[in-house]
Amino acid sequence: MRRNPFTFGRAVTGPDFVDREEELKIVMEAMLSGQSLLLYSPRRLGKTSLLLEAKQRLGRKLDVSYVDLYPITSRQRLAEEIVGAVAKTSFRANVSKIAKNLTELLSSLRPRAVLTPQGDVGIELVLSEKNWEQEMEDAFDFGEKLAKKRKKPLVIILDEFQEIRNLDGSDLEKLMRSRFQLHKHVSYVFCGSKKHILAEMFSDEARALYKFAKPMLLGPMDPSVLERFIKKRFLSEGGRVSKETTRKIAAISKGNPYNVQRICYEVWSLSNQADDPGVVDEAVDQIVMHSSPEFEQIWEQIRGHDQRRLLEALAQEGQVSYSVNFIRNYKLKTSSHIQKSIKLLQKKGIVDEDGTISDFFFVEWIRRQQ
Ligand SMILES: Nc1ncnc2c1ncn2[C@@H]1O[C@H](COP(=O)(O)OP(=O)(O)O)[C@@H](O)[C@H]1O
Ligand SMILES: [Mg+2]
């Protein structure tokens, strides 16, 4: 059996990373210049991959620490993850160096470096209920102190940053701003997929992080680049793919690299001699079928009939409309009801800012239910 040359489900870098040269240039230039960035796009357009690729390409020129806020459920974990990421970027797995610097620069938090069962270094901090603000400030300052001491600039990436709102967001935002703005050796990349939440945080004058970072919107990829990528990958493992097939995959993926990789992975599994573009429909059928438990669960969680009918309408029409025909054809109520449902669905991350359903495969699943 041959190796499947496509990858999805985790960020890609190095040989798996395609194109995005323009965007990489902007990100690397900002990182090298100490300019903080706010990077946003809908899910799965390649934000994390882009940032990790920039980190890799910058190599030894710059220390870049990466923190994913998605799994973080408390202030304490946030402090530990940021401190841990910074310490590991600077000293890799050298536990004694990490411990020495933690003690020297962060003694107020009684830090401990521990070896996890996976052989990784984990950081434990002690935060009190009473003095947590001061202690968080110390944790936020750790990167600055370390970078200054090492005389090496540092970038801290805070991925899925919108999740901060689940950890007393506005207090933490204020604390962050008050410390980050004093940092001379560290710049920050805030990254996330909930555009309206991030936009509010960074462009509302009343919010702490107002205009703190240069905004950058990551768009879809160029279809012709994706077509070349598909062909190259098929050939690299001794497969074959026709022009019609690559065109079809690129067209239905609409420049979304995840969709391309996901569909191609399945097409390759079905046939690594993909001359007949019909194999693409078969691949999409397979993906939708295998994802149906997940989609059923999402559907179950959408209790309102208005929202379900609207999703059916979006799946058929591609995009939201407020016209009389749209309302009548899909038995919706009024345009203000549509607006309300769209907002709720956006909040759940099901619908994008432009009024389309974000997951192409979910669209296909809804269509198959009717
Ligand atoms: N530049 C790229 N080249 C090839 N595949 C990519 C690229 N960027 C993203 N992908 C594909 O899309 C998937 C999602 O990428 P990711 O970086 O996790 O997106 P995001 O962080 O925006 O949700 C990856 O698992 C990979 O399959
Ligand atoms: Mg990501």
C-alpha cells in the first residue's frame, strides 16, 4: 500500500506547507520588526499553519513561542502555558536551565518545572485567589524579562485568542494590555477564527486591546496554486490525476486548503489513478457519511425550527438573502427573524460573517437530508 500524500486535521509546515508566500512575508516582517499582529480568518483556512511555518523559517533569528488558548480553562492554566511556552522556546528541554530561570525571574509564583509522563517539560505555578492580578502580571512579564536577559527578541503567538472571553475576559484583557504595552523585547500575535469577537476586542475604543495590533485577514488560497499542489502530490507517490479532477476539487473547495486536503485524501484512498472527475463526488459522499454522527449532534443542538429552516435554505442557496422569495420558499418568518437566527448561528461558529455555512461538508450533509 502507498502512503497517502495528503494531510489534514493538524497544522502543516515544511514540505506539507504550500504557497502563502505573500502572507508569510507580511507575518515574518512583523515578527522581525517587533510589530504585534492580529490574524483572523474563518476556521481551517490555514492560520495556525501559517504562523508555525513563519516560526520555523525564522529559525534561530528569533524566539517564537506558541500558545493555543482553545484547551485552556482557567487563569492559572493560561499563566502556566504562557510561561511554559516561553521557557521551552528559550531552553528547549533543558529542565535545570528552565528551573534556574524560573526561580530567578518568577519567584513570586513559586514555579516548578516538572517532567510530564510524555517526557515533555511542564510548568506548575501557584496563584492565590487574593493576589491573582499581581501574580498574572508577573506571569505576563516573564517573557519580557527573559528576552531582555537573553538579549534576544521574542514573539508570543496566542492562538484562538477569542477564548480568553471564557476566562473573565475583560479583566484579563485589561491586565494584558497594561503589561504588554510596556514590553520592549516581546511582540504578540493574536490569532483566531471568531472574527466579530476579535474585531470587537481590537477595534472598539472602549476595549483594553483597542488598536494594539496590526490586523491581517487571511483569505482563501489561489485555486490555480491548489491545482498544481494536487497534481504534484499525486505524482509524488506514483499516482495520477486528470486536469478535470484537479479543477473540480479546487472549484468546490473555494480556496479552502482544508477542504482540498480532506477531499484529496479521500480521492486518493478511492483511487490513486483519479482520471474520472466522478471520483470527487464519491469522495465527498464518503466524507459526509463518515462525518454524519458529528453533524447529527450539531443539528440536535440547534433547537430552534427557525434556525434549522434557515440552515436548509443556506445549504440550498449558498448564501443568506432577505428577499420575499427567499422567505416564502423556505417558510421563514421575517427578515428580522433571519437576522436574529444568523447572529445565533454565527455565535455557534456554524455560519461565517458573509452569511454562508462555514463547513462545506455540513452543507452537503444538510442537502442530503432533504
Ligand atoms: N499552506 C497550506 N498548505 C497545505 N495545506 C494547508 C495549508 N494551510 C492549511 N492547510 C490545510 O488546512 C488544514 C487546516 O489548517 P490550520 O492551519 O489548522 O487552519 P486554521 O488554524 O485556520 O484553522 C490543515 O490541516 C491542512 O490540511
Ligand atoms: Mg488554528
